[in-house]
Amino acid sequence: MKNQFLITIGILSYSIFGYSQDTLSISKKEIQEKIADANLQIKQAEKTYQSAKADYQQSNALFLPNITASHTGISTTNPLMAFGSKLNQEILTASDFNPTLLNNPAKTQNFATVISIQQPLLNADGLYERKAAFAKMQAYQLQTERTKEYMQLEVSKAYMQLQLAYKAVTVLTKAERTAQANLKLIDNYFKQGLVQKTDVLNVQIRVNEVTNQLQYAKSNIQNASDYLGFLLNEDTKNKTYKPSEELESNISVATVTTEVPENRKDIQAMTLSTSAYQKMYLSSKMNFLPRLNAFGSYELYDQTLFGTKANGYTVGAQLSWSVFDGYKSIGKMDKAKADFQKASIETQQYKKQSQLEVNKTNRQLLDAENKVKLSQLAFEQSQEAYRIRQNRFTQGLEKTTDLLQSETQTIQKELEHVQAVFEYNFTKQYLQFLTN
């Protein structure tokens, strides 16, 4: 019965701890190379840029001609249409001027092939709309590049979190072995009558606590692995990533710029976006100026389908001016002005918020550096305290509860130190991202 129980526990452990899953070793360099091509957020940003680029390409219509072709067939007894169709076909005769035939013409057929060309010559509002579209396209291009930089930061954080999860498992596995050794020692003492049953139970409770913490740590490995797979747009079913590099145990203090650079890509994108709104405002003002466009057409007429018996052409130019459109243009200009002013204010606010974030992160980096130093000292002190208590305990000079408390404190301080190193390294990368 006991053997069956152990086998059952082994099977559950195999399933719970995920040993049946494939473990894939992955390096930080490898994920940074993958992220640019695989990440869905980057792909969305690229499509947004391509959409803005297509909008800019549409503005080529400001300089290029608009060419259309049509073929129309009619059958009519309308006096005016019938007379005009014969005239276009160049088949009009003297008898067609008979008033009776003019008023009551016979059924007349006409097939017309028309090729039309419209060429813009001067459209001031369109020029500024084109400039606005170009600024918008550049803004989205910079925003796409900034998104790539952010996802590099995010995937680096995810990789460090995976390293942290594996490190926690390592620490807690060592703690579990220590707890099991203490349990074995206490159990021997109990059999010798040197300790009470409560001491054995306390140590057993401690073993269960460490085992439970270890299970949570192993679950965190899968959580971190799944998130890394999400960033890389890869299926992590029955797969677990394992970092090829261990989490750094020390920090390297670096001096980072504390000012937000004007050439930071997202700030440049905001500035270009404001410029686009300004161009749209100027375009709405230019809407009050006249437009000059040229046009022309070449026509083919015949009684039969696709016939070419008669032909003619028309060329000309048109100067048009919308004198008053019921306050529509004025309202459009006021709206464009308000949008431009709003964009200017948003850009100023974004720059100030970015500087606030840099200042805050810089202080967090100093705090994280201090935390690493203190956690390192606390961990070393707790190790020494545990070593002393363990030696005294074997000599019968320490209580079991004191030994367990010291052991718990040692594990806690080691995990705190690992967490502090992680926080410092990520904060440093984040600050570099903010000032890049």
C-alpha cells in the first residue's frame, strides 16, 4: 500500500511539475532577433505605417491626370437627343430639318466611346493636404521604430523574469533539501528522546511550506515561459523555455542621461503629428482660394456597337471658386485650427510627462542600487546566523523554532536579493529606453 502511494505521488509530481513538457533552451540574443519579425504588436504598427503611406500615395492625384474611358449605347425618340445623336455621328441631312421629323423623330441609335482626361493645375489646399499626409506617414514610421524599441525592452524583461523564476526554483530546491535534512536530523533526535513530538511536527510543517513555495515557483516558470512565447508569437503548448544564461547575481552601476532627448523617436513622432495638423489647418485656409484645372476628352460616335465613324475632341481649362458654401469651409477651418492647437498642447504635455517619468525612474534606479547592497548584506548576515544556530542546535543549545526561523529568514533574504538584482537591472534598461 505504501509503495502504491509513493508511485501515485510520483505520477502527480511528473504531471504537476511539467517534466513531460519539452524544455527549449533560448538565449537573450536569439529572442531579440526573433521579436522584430514575429511580434504581433510590431506587425500592427507596421500595418498602420503602411496605411499612412497609402494615404500619402493617394495625394499623387494632385499632380497626375485622372483618365477615364466609357462606352455608352442609347436608343431614343427624344427630339433633342435624336437630333444631337445624328449630329455627333455626322449623318445629319437636309431632310432631318423637316419640322415634322424634328418634333417626332424615328427611333435613333447612338454608340459613344469617350476618353476623358482631367489635369489639376493649381490647388493650394491640396498641396498642404499632401504635406500633412507626408508628415503623418513619417510620424507613423517613427512610431513603428519606437514600438520595436519598446518590444525589445519588453522581451528583455520577460527573459529576465524567466531567469528569475528559474533562480527561485533553484533557491527553493536547495531550501527543500535543507528542510528535508533538518527533518531527518530532528526525527533521529526524537527517536533518541532528545526532542519532543512538537519539534518534529514543526519541522514537518516547514518542509510542507517549502514544498508548496517550490510548486508555485515552478508554476511561475511556465507563466513566464508562456508570456515570452506570446511576445514571440509562438505556440507554447507542451513547451517550456529555459534561458541559456543565468540571472546575474551582481549589478554594474552605470551613469545614464537624465534628460529626455528631443530626437527620441516617439517625441519626434508627436512633433510630426502636430505638424500634420498644422498643414491641415493651412489647407483649410487655402480652401478659400480658386482652383485651376485643365480637362479634355476624345469622343467616337456610330450607329453600330464599337463603331468609329465620327469623332471629335474637347479641351479646356476651368477656374473655379467656392464663394460661399453655407459656412461649411469656415467651420472646417475653425475645427482644423482647434485640432492643431490641441495637438500642440498634447505634444507639450507628453514631453513634460516623459521628463517626469525619467526623473522618477532615475530615483528608482538609485533606490534599487541601495536595495541590492542592503539585500546582499542581509543575505550574508542571515547565512552566518543560520550557520551559527545550526551548530548550536546540534550541540543542544538552540531551540528547534529558532533554527527554523533562521532557515526561513535565510531563504527569504536570498530571494529578496535575487529580486533586487532583477529590479535594478530592469530599471536601468528602462531608463536607457526612456533616454534613448
